[in-house]
Amino acid sequence: MDARTPPDRDRAIDGLRALALTAVVLGHWLLGGLIRDDRGALESASPLVALGQLAPLTWVFQLLGLFFLVGGYASVRSWRRAADRGVSAGGWLRVRLVRLGRPVAALALAWLVLVAEAHAVGVPDRTLRTALTLVAQPLWFLAVYAVLTALTPYCDRAVSRAGAWSAVPLLLCVAGVDALRYGPYAHAVPSAVGLLNVVPGWLFGYQLGVAWGRGRLGRGAAWSLLVGGVALVALLVGPGGYPASMVGVPGAERTNSHPPSLLVLALAAAQCGAAVSLRGALARWLRRPLLWAPVALVNLSAVTVLCWHQCAPLAFAVPAAWWGEVPGLVDAPDSAGWVPLRCAWLPLFAVVLVVLVRWARQFERPPRAEAGVAAMAEGGVAHAGAAPVEKCGLVEKCGPAGACGGPAEVSGSAEGGGPAEASGPGGPAGGGGGAPVARGLATAVGWRRWAAPRPFARRGAARVRTGRGASPGPPR
């Protein structure tokens, strides 16, 4: 895999994305407990309720500021390449939103089938509601990311005028809303006022990423972000009285992330500053093949991993709930001994996630005809009908998850790629009784040729090129 990576590939960006995504997955697996009620149904239970000392761990697992930083960096570079080729903002945005939406549509259709089957075999309704809540929980990120993506041209203009300082008004806006929510007149302020923080709160890291992608965020500013962010975190958690946990805790009066508080921005500033400062060192480390291989694999299926990772613990917990409590899996997370028991399950969760991603990642790739349009809209080098998937995988400047000729993006799809080699018995969805369901899902999300044998596809393509009745020779 290392040999197939272009020498000018910005591996640090891919490494930061993989780090943020891995932290999100591990955070959900470690901090998302499940318990049985009196009727044997599953309910969510957070270990942070009884184990408040775990709150600092959320500062490590909550790397959404880093996620949005990398997203802004990749998006602005993609947008500027497309704009240079005369692509409109609407056309560019449409391609990106379709890429984000296709894996989500596949997940929704799959769970529509699963819920119907589970209900038919007697799985309790409460268990199904818990499962759907856990699976849908990470998808808010994609909704917010889609909104921020639509704002990319405006973020670009702001950076052209003010550089990295364009992120400061966003921080001041969140600070002002927090002053209303938690200040002396908080009792008279409706709780809905906090929703004003949703866009500026998450746009802060994204705007810094846009500045970084435009070359307007240097090492000096990065160190200022790091030092200032750490100082502001200490001030808010200490004298400011903000809750230490960066994720919601059931029963708590205040939460930092929904909607984002000033503490989220402070932590994001520190994370972004550290990321920009360590970019060179990270790029050097990822020149090592053993370190680069897992990073590239994660980037190949970023959205798929985000969509499906909560299914892994449910694959064990739902059947286990029929028999009773299972330590570390289906039991109350109310003691320190629960943490190592939970950690023991993580390798099994990871194996299930790998299997799920191996099958579901096919839905991240567009059909061949659309792939050429997407590549041209992104300003890439691929053409309509081009396609082995490797063309926008790890060769010809098309990174593991991104637009041709530039850094990978959070969506993780290969824009110029074609159908995966999944038709054989060794493919992700080959053989067995699951193939019809998989084929139906593939058809529903716009990819009908996922199971076509490659020799047949090539012969068909040759006929189209050589004309009606012509002999199927090698592709021109």
C-alpha cells in the first residue's frame, strides 16, 4: 500500500482524520454501556454517571474539533480546484452531498430490513428503540458537516479578507450565547437559545481548517491556539464552573456538546493548534509503511466506519440480552471493574466492524458514470467512465479517501472510482443468502453493477466503444 501512494501525498492530513475517527469510535464503545430492564430489553447506560473520574477521558475521545479542522482543510482545497475549472458552487456541493448521503442511505435501508426481521422474531420494542438511537447518534455529525460544506465558499472569502482571524467572531458568538445561558439572567433565558451555538460552535474548527488549507494558519498562530486553548479550558473547567465531561451525562443539568459550549471551542483550539504544529513530524512518521497502512485503510472508508461502528457492540449485546447480564457487555457500568471488562470486548467489536465495513464500503463509491462527473466537478484528473477503483484509491494522486489530486476528505469516498471487485466468493458480499439483500441495497442507493463479473463489464464497455455488432476487443 505504501508503494501505491503518490510521493506528494499529504499523509499528515490522512493521519489526523484517522486519529479523530478512531477516537470517536473508541469513545462510543467505551462510554456507551448497555443494561437489561426487568423484561430483558436493552437500555443505554453511561459509566460517567457513577464514574465521574472518567470525565477527563472525554477530552481525548472528543476530537471533533480536529475532525472539522481536517474537513475544512480538504474542502477548501477541493472547492478552489473546482472553481478554477469553472465548476459552480452548486455543482460542487451537489457532488459532495451525494457522496455523504449514499452511505447513510445504505445504513437506513439495512436497518429498515433488520428492524422488521428483529421485530418478527420477538426482539423487544425497547431494545429496537435503543439500538436505533445508538446507530443514529453519530449521524448528527454528518448533518452538521453537510451544512458547513455548503458554507465553504463563504468561509473561503472570509479567510481571503481576515486569514485565521476570521474564526474569532465565531468564538465570540458562542461566548455571548453562553453568557446568556449561564449568566446572572439564565433563569429568564429560554433553553432554545442554546441552539444559536450549533453552527458557529462547529464552524470554528472548520474555519480554522479553511485558513490552514489556504496557507493562512502558520506555526506561530498554531502555538497561540494551543496555549490559549489550554488556558481557556483550565479557566472554564475551574473558576468557570463548566462540567468537565465533553459529552452529555444523563441527569446532568448542563452539557458541553449538544449544543456546543465555549469549552468545546477552547478544546478545539488546543487540538487544532497541536495538529498544525505537529504536521511535519506526523508526515515523517507516516512514511513508515507499518504506520501508514492502517491510516490509509481507515481513510478509504471513513463515512462507512462512522455510520456502522455502533452496530458492532449491538451485534453481541442484542443476542446476549436473551440470556441475562454479561460482564462488560450487558451490565451496569457502576464500578471501576467495569472498565477493564469493557476493554476486553473492544477487539471483538473491532473484528465485527471490519466485517461490516468490508461489505458496506461499496456504497461510498459512486456508479461509473457518476464517478466521472464527480471527478470533473472536484477538479480531478479522472474522466467519465474511467475506472478501476484504484484510480482514485492510492494512486494517481487520489488519496485513500479524497478528491483526485488533493488531500482526502471526511467523506472517504473515491470520486473517480468504479465498482469494487466484490463479485467473487471472496468479496465483501459474495455468495451466501445475504447477496440478494446486498444487491437490493446497492440498487437502492444507485449502484447496480456491484456484483457484475469484471470480464463481463469489460466486454460490455468494449462493445459500447467499438459500436453495435463489433467484436469485443481490448478497451481503447
